Amino acid sequence: MSAVSDRGQSSTFDIDIRTLLPADSPRFALDQAHVRALAESEEEFPPILVHRATLRVVDGMHRLRATELRNRHSIGARWFEGDEGAAFLLAVESNTRHGLPLSSDERKQAALRILRTYPHWSDRSIAERTGWNATGVGALRRDIADPDARPDARVGLDGRVRPSTTADGRRLAAEVIRQNPAASLREIARRAGISVGTARDVRYRLAQGWPAVLDSCRSDGPAATADSTATTPPAPDEGRAGRGAAPDLARRVTLFDGLRNDPSLRLSQSGRLVLHRLHAQLRTAEEWKRLAPTIPLHRRSAVADILSACADDLKGMAQDLRFVEDSLTG
């Protein structure tokens, strides 16, 4: 959801082009070929958006220059009533949603400026609005000398405030689990203020005898707690098939063939559904390898975030299955 409300935009009116100031735009320069193409077309342009307080163009500089080439002195416009920071943010979002895509450097610089203006926003929230990527935004945040750029809590796309580090939430989740081992993941997550996926990981780590807090989450220094110097344990799915190395496709197919020949799966409706889903998952991974190069550069971050979230869900389910297996066999 956009951080800028459309309620600040008025109905359309005509405005004298000579009264307008150039946009405070994420673009480094206008595409003159695009301006000429617009000018030579016969279409009527949608109204541009103008910041009422400064008379700067928020969105529509290519249309404005094309109108000048048509030797017209006025253009359809709408007012934007927000402050300058909100006007720049809307300019970025508008250029991300439509028109000529921003270059990688333009999106990066836009992300940096928004990060300085809204440091309390999460990396993913800034990435979504700029078409950059959350990893890149995180790197930009770490490079900024101002400690205010790294607040203790950040606001996500859904408007919820979450801590920058999950260390405290993981510790609280561990305490909830110790007090009530039968608590559901949703209940643990709610009481600890963390995601369900993080609650699932904490429960698995405790079951393996590992610290609930990962080294990468610690904010209290390497010598602040008794377990802060402990060796980082392997990831939950390591040590099963090749110590830290994900199974390659050939091994997955071999495992699947073994499952497909198991009567306990093959001869039951639910078992056949499991086999069907697994087979589809094997094909999906290969299909994404073929599709990845075809995804437009300015939308790859969004696709990557969705795939990453889906992968986290699948990984969490795998951990649950192993947790149950270990409980039964241990």
C-alpha cells in the first residue's frame, strides 16, 4: 500500500506551463526520445501531478516537455497537498508503477534518500516502493554513518512495528515454550511479538538443544552472555543429507522414487496427494530456473520476495516434519 494518500490530490484543471518548476524526480535525466515520441503522438495525456506548495511537478515531466514541443502553453494537472518528502516518495512510486522504468542507479539513489527520510521503515518496505531490493537497502543502511538510520524497531509494509533484531523476541519465545511446551506456533508468535516462522525455528532449535538466539541476531556483544561465544550450530536441515549441502536434483528424484514405491503412500488418498505435491514441487524448481531470466529487472525484487517467503514456509514445514520424527524416534 502506498505511503502517500490520494486524498491530497484534487480534481483536474489546466495550469500555465511557465509557472511550473522541474520535478524533484528520482530520474537523473529525461529520455528525450520518449519526449519526442509523446509529442508526435495524437493522444491526450493524463493530467500531471503538481506539488501545490512549491509548484514542482511530482509526476509527468515527460508529458510536460512533450506538451511544450506541441507549442501549447497549458496542461491538465492535479494538485498534491503533502510535504516535500511525501512528494518525492510519490514521484518514486509513480515512476515505479508506470512509464519508463527507473535505472538500477536511479532506484538505488531513491532508496538511499527514502532511507534517510524514513529510517524507521523496514528494508523490504523501502525496496517495494523503489523497485530496488531489500538486501540492497540493508547494505545501504549499514553504510550510513548516522545511527538514526538503524532504529531498534521498524515499520513493515503491513504497518506493523517490529524490532530490528529478533533476539529479544526469540528469548521470550523460548521462555513461552519452556512454560507451555504444547503452545501453538501462533500463540508463541503472538506472545513473543515475532513471526510464526521465527517461532517455529525457535521451537526446533530448543528441541535440538541449540540456543534460541542465532549469532546473527545478537545485539549484546560477543561476551555479554554465557551462550554468546558458543559455536553457531548447523542450520536445522543440515546434517541430514550431506552436512550443510542441499540435496541436488538427482538425489531429490531418488528420494521421490523411493516414496512413490512405498505402499503406505501410494495406496492411500492422502499419500497420493503428498506424492502429487512433491512431484509438482520438483518440476516447479526447474521451471523457475528457466523463467528467472525473463522477469523484468524492475520487478525481480518483488518476485524474489514472494519466492523467499514461500521457501520459508516450505522450510518451516520440513522442520515440523523432522521435529515430529525426532520426537517419535527419540
